[in-house]
Amino acid sequence: MDFIAPGILAMVLLFGSVFSGVTVIMDRQFGFLRETLVAPVNRVSIVLGKALGGATTAVIQGLLMLVIAFLLGTRLNWSSIPLAVVVMALISLAFVSLGIALASLMEDMHGFQLVINFLVFPPFFLSGALFPLSGAPVPIRVASLLNPLTYGVDALRLLFLGTSSFSLAFDLAVLSTFFVATTFAAAELFKRIEN
């Protein structure tokens, strides 16, 4: 249970974050997005604002999951929660931006949910959230190294259990790079909505 707890926390963050991209489709359907896009504001600022809102919700959900883990008796290093919140926020921001980028390509809420289901399960299962990657076949290990969530799970495991495959600095560097990439991708796709 101690091993799986950081992985389940990453799952809560992943699902809560990516699915928050649906707000872009809802805003488009109700006309709020048009009002946002006419504002003389940089598109990166709009994406960051939406990402901060979605990430806040996802981090709160993650903290509630940690309360449940505590009540279930997991032996985690609870003193590392402040730094873990930073990692949780970075994971959430990156995947909210990914959700916003994908939602910018779609107009139907149901289609978005269908596509997201196919896109979030592989990163979750390939992240090492449920099983150690050291014993996985080579193709699975290679795919997991290309998966940004792997580094989020690894960072959370390091903070809560003291074991990891990579350093915390490397995990944070990969997550930060992924966050910057998804934010700029979402901003570019926002510009296409205007046209």
C-alpha cells in the first residue's frame, strides 16, 4: 500500500488535470471563450490562468487523497508534504495545459471525453504507478522513459518513501520542460481558435 499510494496520488492528479480541459469546450459552446479571446491579453497568460485554476482543483483532490492514505495507515514521510505539494502542482499544471491543448482541437464535449480516456490510461499504466518498472520488459521501460508522468511518480515516491530511479532535480526538470511545452502548444492552438 505504501508503494502504490504515490502512484494513486499521481493518477488523481492526472485525471483531474486533463479532464479540466473540458472547460475550454464549455466556454466555446456558451460563448465565454470568444469574450476571452478578444481581450488584449497574451494567449500564454490565458492558458496559464486556466491551468492554475484546473491545477488548484487537482492539487486539492490530491491532498484529499493523502488524507485518505493517512487514514488507511500508509507509512509515508509526512514531513515532505510541502515539497510534495510543489511536485503535485507541477504535475497538475503540465497535464491541465495538455488537456487545454487537446480541448482546443475539439468542439464536442463527448468526443473530448472519449479521446482523453484513450490518452490518459497509457501514461498512467506506463508511469510505474502500480508496479516497479525495474522488472518490466525492455519496450515497457523505454516507453516509460518517454512518459512525463513517470518522473512525477518517481518524484512523489522519492519524497514519500525515499526511493527513486532518478534524482529529484532531474524529475523536476523533465516535468518543468513538459509544462512549458504543453503551455506553449495550448497557446498556439488557442490562436487557431481565433481564426
